[in-house]
Amino acid sequence: MATEILMPSLAAGMEEATLMRWLKHEGDPVAKGDVLAEIETDKAVMEMESEVDGKLGQILVPASPEAVQVGTLIAVVLDEGESTSAMDIYQTAAPQPDSVDLPASPTPAPNPAPDKASVQHSASLLQTSLAQSNNSAGRIFASPLARRLANQAGITLNSLAGSGPRGRIVRLDVERALQQTPAATSTVEITSPDAAISSQGGADTSVKRIPNSGMRKTIARRLCESKQTIPHFYLTVDCRVDELLELRSKLNANGSQAKPAYKLSVNDFIVFAAARALRRVPEVNASWTEAEVIRYLDVDISVAVATESGLITPVVREVDRKGLAEIATEVRSLADRARAGKLAPSEYQGGGFTISNLGMYGIREFSAIINPPQSAILAVGAVEKRPVVVGDQLAVGSMMPLTLSADHRVIDGSVGARFLSELKGLLEEPLNLLV
């Protein structure tokens, strides 16, 4: 019996993903556990494994940069020895939503099986018909996210044709409608990037168009939601880290001989110290909801990692229960897998606090955007030699700025200041980290 392969939900709340590449071809034998395709979620590229033995009968959704809704039929696996005639149903039939009556059509004369382009075109027409039938019946099938986005944009749902399963309206349908809506200003109307380029005297050959990946779209959406809905405030301190740098050099001198070997970065010390500061000021390790403030009992810290696809924040769990060398090894492993797109959802979901370090790029100071549903993020700048006053004498010190971005609904100014004071003290006198 043919087995239907549906676009899986690989992470909590996932609505769609991108089929990056099929690793099996039609007619190839398939064993349970074989990797059929690579799927890009909003955070990583993951492998989709077969759950049955047989052969890949037909690929219904080819690899492309277009997002595919979770639950969409993307391929069919046939049992060993099963005839390819079992595929006929997938070329002539399509699912219909409940409580929708479509007009009956006369039985067509036998025809050769249509090609894939015809199947896709028929499916598109059917989805449009289903959406129109839904609307005419007074029932609009739409995801909660699509409803919210349409409401914010002032778009009427019954004006949209859903592209999701059974004609359901999804986020992509709302975004397409927004792209087709002309944007007017008081002096000039520009309805597309092409028009903007033309108005500046440019040509299509002068630009490079890079399609937005699922990860980039998710990053854009989450950052906009964060800045628009979270009341950020910012606190900055300068830490003198001469003693920390000296301790790091001594530990690293012995690190290559240790078993296992280790090499500590300044960021490892910051993660280590932040975990202890969060224990001392637990009000920062929290999230806001309309009903209550959720305070986390575990200290799980997200560490921002730059990848080719965008920023991702793998999580180091229970940091306050780990040593410096263990933290350094785990952070490096998570960062390597993040850059390779191999993180599992459990490795980047969750976390109560985030650290973002741009000091290695020479950035002196910056303010980061909070990573919801967290309530705070620490921005780390570059270590610089600067004049400092020690007692009544002028001296040179290694200074590192730290900026805390905090959600004022959860964290009051005095709480944020107390957290930074604890963190500053630990970094300036690093021997206190060992007690």
C-alpha cells in the first residue's frame, strides 16, 4: 500500500518550511531511516527520514525556495513490488475541506496521466475554488497568524485565495497580498523595487536579487515584533578586565595539556559570570505574559552566533552548574553546528537570557534587540586600552563596555542596575567566579 509523505512539523509552532533538496529520486529504493530530503526550517537545515521501506514512487513537490505548508503531501513511497498504478489517485484526486460541497462534474473520458505541470496547475485551481467556496459559505479557513497579520494590515480575509492545505489561508497568502498592494506617498508612488530602481535611473543589471530564506523571514518578523511590542530600556557599564585577561592567559597556558584540552575566550568568561549574576538577581531570568511573569528556575543562556543565513541563538543549558572549560567546549560545539545548519530544535529553543558579542569585530558599544519571549539581552563591546583613574593617579586599563537591553514590563531600572553591578564585580575580580 502506498505511503503518503507529508511535510513534517520539525519544531513547535512551525507552519511551513522549505524543501532544499531531494536526496532520493523517483524509483529509488528506500529503507526505513534513509534520508529522503533536506528541509530548511526558520532556524536550521534538517534531514527528513523515511519511516517505511519501499521505493520512492513520486515526488509531488520539487525542491525550491518557496515555502511549503506543514501537512502538505510532498511525495509517495510504494511498497516493494507495488505497481505504479497506485500513483493514479495522486494525479487525479485532491483532498477537499469538510462541509464544502463542490459541484459534481461529468465523468471524463480516459486520458493519459497528466504531467507534473498539469497536476500542479490543477491543484492551484482547486485550492482557489475551495477558498472561494469557503468564503461563499461564510466559513473562512485561516491560520491564527494569518488572521492576525491580515487584521494588522487591514486586509479582508475573504478577499484572499488560500494556498494552504484544503484552501486554508496562511501567512504567505497575506504577505503576497501586501506585496501586491501599491504603496503611495504624497509626492511619488513606488509600487515595487523595480520602480524604485527605475526612478533613480538604475537598471535591473545594477542590482542582485537575493530571495529571503525562511530563516531571514523569521528573523525579520521576530525583530519587528520585539521592537514594536516590547518597551526596551538600556543600561551601560564599563568593566576593567585586566585581571580577567591575565587569568585567561594563565588558564589557557595549561589548557592544551589538560584532558580534555580547552581554550577559553573572553566570551566564555562572560557566559560563566552572567550565569552567576542571574542566580544572584533572578528577576532578570524571566518572561512577560499578560497574566503573569514567568521566572525561570534553570539558568539557560542563549549565545548569538552569526551564520551565512542569519543570526541564530543556540542555548547552553544549566550554565551555572558547569565549569569554564565545559562551557567553552559546549559553546564552540553549538556554534560550529549552527554555522553548518545542523542544530536540532531543542538546541536553539528556549533560554531565559541572551548574550551577543560583537567585540571581536572591533565594535566599541551597541544596543541589542531583545530575543522574545526573553526579557533581557547583553551586548558586549570590544576590549580597548583606555585611560582610567586609579585612586588619584592616571593609569591605562583594559576596558570592556556592557549594555543591557531590558523589557521594562518585567525588569525595573534598579533591578537591571543591580544585575549589571553583580556582573561587573565578577568580571573585574574574576577569582570571585571560582567561589
